[in-house]
Amino acid sequence: MLISTQQSFKSKNKIPNKKNSLFTPLTFKPFRIIWFADLIANLGTWAQSVASVWILTEFHASSITLAMIQVVTALPLVLLSIISGVWADNYDRRKLMLMGMFLEFTGGALITSFAFIGYLTSTKLILSILGMSIGASLAVPAWQAAINEQVSKNQVTNAVILNSVNYNFARAVGPIIGGILINTVGTAWVFLLNCLCYLGLIWAVWQWKQIYPKRILPPEHIFEGVISALKFAKYSKVMRSVMLRSFVFGLSASALWALLPVLANTKDSIYGYMLGALGTGAIIGSAIVNKLCNYVDVNKMISSASLLLSIVMLLIGSLNIKLLIFGVLMIGGSCWITVLASYNSSVQMLVPDWVKARALALYQTMLYAGLAIGSFCWGHIASIINVNFGLKIAGLLLLTTTIALINFKLPKLDEKYNSVMHQNHLQPKYKLEFSKYKESIIVSIEYCIPCDKTNEFINLIIKLRNVRLRNGAKSWALYRNVAAKEIWQEIFLIRNWLCYLRMLSRITIADKIIIDKVNKMHLGLKPPRTYQGIQQIKPKK
């Protein structure tokens, strides 16, 4: 069965150009309430991080055990985030956030209980932190993707930076709070403080009246959603660049976090103050990033910050003067936040909404994979040789990889990349006489292209190929008529009718621009002819 159709799309590309200050997102009530509650929760989390290291050092834990905190923190985010991303793209993100936060609270409650009754060991501490990380892996993709539901689209970048300010202010102040409480009331009360802070965040998300968008199509299953995300990443230049560079960055830069407790332990237990220096630098860096976004290309900003961070790590591995180390750590914190905020904003602004949570999950997965693998390796190197040598090797690795990957560039931040067009033609105008879940759909589009524009057409059609495969096509091919060389036929296969409807719903403004350019090259008064066909069902033997 072949059905001839002609499709047309109408869109209004409205991209707000109004410039606002960094604090404009706080004028949105949902974002403001959740942001302040998150600040309190982050203060508790970083206070607990100091208490956790304190407990391990009391048990005379090795550098490998100390590095394991980073490993168990990152591992669930590596293994489970993509599944959480599928759920966040298809279901209520607020409920997913609450489920994840409840798991994190449960893990914190276990640590608190063990600490008060005197049964907290290094093994129980690490396992409890693992449970909290599992909760975080469920909540983080939904949390990241929900930002554009709390503020307007032109404020997403500022909201991402403000969340970074939140996190890094807590990183600067939380360890100090933790250190004071450890010396005055003990580690158990620090763990209890973290639990109480988390209850405030759970309340803030609970009272958020999210407007859940109406969905025309049914949600994707986990396997289908994961495959869609992986296909999108494979054919998206943005995702390939972000995933590769964030993994390499995490692999090298993880030495700073994994080895800092060991370095502090050999320097009169000043770990909390070192974290404070990093957090203070990150706060300053957040303000700088907000200013630079309007003047400096994001690729130059990422590369410059990575190069500077590599120099910071080399200096920390070489310096013996504490005061200089604190100054260098502040610069390192600024570089760290510049890189991560730039990557996060790029994914937020350049990835369409239908796959945003999964794209953020894949980015977080690659980043935390680098952090987990790197933390494990640097911990081993520090135990075999020494911590200073490990920091120097990590700095050299970051310097080398930054230069090697400098050509993996991200496009300029532009809303047309993630703005999905309004679709008013998803339901077929004819009665379906086949299962929308079983038979494959083949689409054939016939173009008439002047022979002198063949090269230009091929260059454009390759971009269109990536659009088709990125949005859900199972396979794609291009044929040329041997008798009439101006006739070309684009053919792509979709798994079933429902997947075809999903493919139509995922077309962005940037995709539409490519489609229009290809169609304009077509000769004739009528647009290119499009045919759709279903798979022939073979009779059973």
C-alpha cells in the first residue's frame, strides 16, 4: 500500500533577545523557592562531606578508601541516569524528583542512625552514600530538565549559572559549617543536619504546582527511550562534542577532588578550608561566566578554562606554601564552574525538549564516568607514589587532551536548535488498516535536482540524513536515477507508525531550515513527491 502525501510546516521563530541580569530567574516564584531550599540542602550535603572524610580519617583509611567516596558518588549517576532520563522525558518530572530525594533522605537517615548508636563504619558509610547516589541518579535528570518549566526560555542559561552559584556557595560555606559542628557537637549531628536540610527541599518541590504538558503520543518504553537517546547522541554534533570533552575533562580534573582529602590530611587536616577556597573561586567564576557569555565564544571559554585548570593542578602538585595553594584553588574553582556551566547551558539550549532529560543524563553520565574512573586511578597512583605526583600527571593529561580536542566545537547557543515545531498533522487523514505498533513504515521522497547543483545537494542531503536518523529513522539511503540523472530518491525506514509520528513531532526549527533548503533546490511547481508504505506481512508457513 502506497499513500502519496505532501507535508507542510508553519512555524514562528521567536527568539527573545532581551538581556537580563544573572538574578532575573529568581523573580520566578517556583524557581526562587526551590533555589533557596536547594541552597540549604547543599549546605547540609557539603557539611556531611567533611564529616564523612573525618570519619574515614579517624579509621586511618587509605587513599584508595578516601577516593572510593568519589567513586560511589559517581557510579550510580553513570549507570542509571539514562534510564532516569527516559522517565523524565515521558512522565511527571516533579514526581521523579520527589522519589529520588526521598531515597537520598533515606540514605542520610541511615548514616545518622548508625552514627548516633555508634555503629558507623567505613563500609556502612560508603554503602549509605551509594544509596544516596542512587537517589540522586533518579532525581538529577528530571531536576536539570525541569529548569525550563520554572523560568522562561530566555532565562535558562542564567538559571543554570544560578544553580551553579548555589552549589558552589554551599561548597564554600558548607565545609566550614561542617568543621565547626564536628569540633563542637560531633559528626553525628552533622549527619542529622543534612537530613533536616533535605526535608526542606522535599517540601519545596512538593508544593511546586507544575503544569504538566499534555502529550499527544503515548510515553516511550525504557528500551525504546534509551535507543532513541543513543541514536540522537550518535547523529548530533552537539552531543558528541559535549560527551567526549566532558568525559576527558572529568577523567583528568577528578584528581583535584579525589586527592584533595589526601593532600589536606598531610597538611594539618585543612580539607574543609580547601573546599571553601574552591567554592569561593567557583562563585566568582559564575559571575564571570555570566558576563563572558555575551562576548566570548563558548568554545574559547571552555578551552581557556580547561588549560588554566591544568596549570592550577600542576601548581598544587608543586607548591608547599599553604597560602599560595588556597589562592590557586580559588582559580581552580573558577575554571571548574566555567567548564561545567558552559557544557550544561549548551545542552539546555541546543537540545530539543523531547530528549532534553536524556541528553542531560548522557552528559552527566560521561562526566561522572570520567570522575569515577579518574578518582579510582588517581587514588591508586597516590597510594603507590605520592599525591603530588598524581596531581602533576593529571594536570599534564588535562593540558594534552584540551589541546587535542580543541577542534571539537559546539555551535553558537541558539534557541532554534531546541525549539520543536508545533505539529498539527500527527493524526493520519485516512483510516489505518494495519497495526501502528508492528509494521515498519518506509518513506520515499523524490527530488528533481539540476545536474550543476549536484554537489550542493549532496552536502545538504547529508545534513538531512543526520536529521532523519537523529529523530528516529531506522535506516536511510539515497538513490540516483541512472536514466534521468536529475532525479534523486531519498528513502528512510521507521520501525512502526507510532515511531513515525514521534519522528514528525521531533522536528525543530533548525531541522526545518535544512528541509526547506533541500526542497528549494527541487525543480518544478509542486514540492517533492512523498510516498509512505508499510511492510509486506509474510504469510506463516
